[in-house]
Amino acid sequence: MSILNKAHIKNSHKLLSWSLLIGAVYFFLISIAHLLGYKIPILFIYYNVPSYMYQDLIIAFLSFGLGMFLYAGYSSVKRDELITTKYIVIAGFGVVLGLSNINLFTDFSFFEVEFNLKISVLNFWSETIFVLAYILWILFLYISAVNFNKNKTEEKPKSISEVPNNSQKEFMKFR
């Protein structure tokens, strides 16, 4: 953990904001693909598993919500506020746990027999790992940005108005 505590990169805020914006665009594209029913592999994690329209609509609206959450994080980082990013990371780990649960405990062989399909769970794991890598990247940039802000406030020189002169020091003795 000490590596993460010391880590900060020069443009961490800029990289973080761009990474969050790219994530927002990605989830908006997922939302559109599910809304329209286009089974594009990178936009449909379980692209070759049959689904009902209501399931795709649920995923579309949830993906839109996650996209808005990421966009809110992007906007917050642009204002030098990082708290939203912390919650994005927590939610992201929840997404990875949920996808891992599906990958581990869903009987995909049922779909293979029922619908005469060949399903490779390795594809699902690779997309889950992609999401995990993205969340770890956001976490790294978040920690880097927090450390940069800490260093910036510790090294902030006092302005002339913040340094009391002799008469102010004398006055403050009697307060």
C-alpha cells in the first residue's frame, strides 16, 4: 500500500477526468446497444446468451445510470472534487463481483443444450477482467490525484496577507 500512498503522476487529474469520460461514453454505448437490441460483443458481455427484451431494457437503463454516474465523476474531477470518484470505484468493484458471480454460478450449458449454441465462458471472463482493469486504473488515478492534492496543499506558500506583520503579532498577544 505504501507504493499507492506515494504514487502520483503529473497529470493525474487530467488522466482521471478523461478516463471517467471514456467510461461514461462506453456505458452510454452499452445502453444504446441494449436499447436497440444490437448484440455487439464488447457492448454485450453475454452477447451469445439468449435474452428477453425486458432484460435488455433493464440493462440499458442501468447502463445509462452508470454512464451518468461516470459523467458526474468526470465533471467533479474537472472541478477538482474527487469524492464522486471514490464511490465510482466502490460501485465498479460491485459490478466486477456481480459479473464474477454470474460467470461462476450460471449454468451456461443449459443454454447450449436448449438453444443449440456453443458458449465460451472465457469470453465472459475476459470482458469481466477488462472491467476490473478499468476500475483498477480509475483507483490508481484517484489515489494519485488525492496524493497530488495533499502535496499541493502542504507545499502551498502563504500569501503576504496570511503572514502577520509585527503590529498584528502584538495585537494577537492580547486576544
